[in-house]
Amino acid sequence: MTTEAAPGEGRPGQSESGRGESGRGFDGFSPQTLDLAGRTFVVRRATETDVPAIVALLRDDVLGAAREADVEVDDRADAVAAGSAPAIPDAEDAAPYARAFALIDADPNQLLVAITEASGRADPPGRADIADRTESAEQAQSAGQPRSAGQPLSAGQAHDGSTVVGTLQLSLLPSLSRRGTLRLQIEAVRVGPSAQGIGLGTAVFEWAHECGRRFGAGLVQLTTDKSRTGAQRFYDRLGYVASHEGMKLPLD
């Protein structure tokens, strides 16, 4: 199901051994392909020009629309209905995404992933009410930065003309606990409507687990909103255990 894609998207100084010459974080990562239902998807490191499409996926969701529109969670349904979180941010709105992408891209322990399919095989993500089907890929199994040439990408268009149909972010978390076990954190998982229903969500998680092992992680963890009951069922099927109670506190 998963095979190595052609090299060429690694960072400078990488070897082909998987960890890179520096041995830091995800240095040495190379793209992978996933073949499902007669379709081929590429799992690769996201680039700056992928950010608009990734933001569109984050916003194409009840919870995500509220988060990305900076509105109260209680208003998330209204935010989606009113379209207050447009798929492609304007120039002012894009600045925070550009800063965040630069920090992620510069950190060897962070891997922002774009899942793409050759253009013509998938439609750009729509604005459907997919509260439980995105992030968890429960039903898949069931920011935007202007281009350097000055022309913005469409919501699903990648820098190479393919379509971004999914995304996730992987983080390697060093820790002294558990006898120094390196942890893999999985967050911001999205599978767009055009790639749902073929098992891509499960395949992506299986890929992520193997990726974590390859880069030295001994434990994988994630968080999911309590309202995402479909997501929780999906994670249960993958073997995840709800062993901890997560808490958050805004600092602004």
C-alpha cells in the first residue's frame, strides 16, 4: 500500500538512510505513495505554496471554521453557515499562517504533511458540514500564502498542479519521562470530501505510525475535541486508548 516516492523533496544534507546525516528530527524524510481504490496519493512535506489549500481543509469543518475565523466556539455553526471563514485568507489574514509555517518548516522536529493527488482526479474541498468526518477521517474511511508570482492558488491546488486532498502535522517530542521515550504527536488531520470513503484516513494513520517508528518514536499520541464522537470511534478502531484527560488554557 505504501511505497517510497522519488527522492528530491528532502532537506539539504540528508542521506537516504531515513534519519539524514544530522540525525535531527524528521531530517531525511522522503515522500511516500499510497495506492487506494485505483487512485494514487503522495504523502509529502508541505511547502509554502501548499498553505492556502491546507487552510481551506482546516476551515472546511464546523470546529475548524470557528477556530480559523477567530470566533467563539458557541458561534461555530453560525460561522460555517454565514461563510465567515473563507477558504482562502486575504493578505492580512494570511500573515499568521505565514509566520506559523516558517516556524514549522524551520523546526526539524515538526513535519507538516500535504497529501496530494494528480489534478483531474479530485475536486477541490467544498464547504460541507463535516463535523465528524474531517480530522478523524471517520467518514473518510469511514494561510494562505500568495504564490511568489503574485497569483493566489485555488483552494485545493498544490504547487505542482496536483490537488491537496488531506493534511496532518507530526511532531517529535523528546521527553525524560517513560525512560526517555520519544513521542510522536499527531494533530490537525484532515481528509477532504473528494478523498473520503476509500480508506485513506486509515492508510494515513498507518503511514504516520510507521513514520514515527522510522524516526525513533516509541509512543504516539493525539488530541481530539470531545464533541467529535465519530473521531473517537475511529481512533478506538485504530487501537488508541483514552487514557488521559486533556486540558487547554488560552494565553491571550
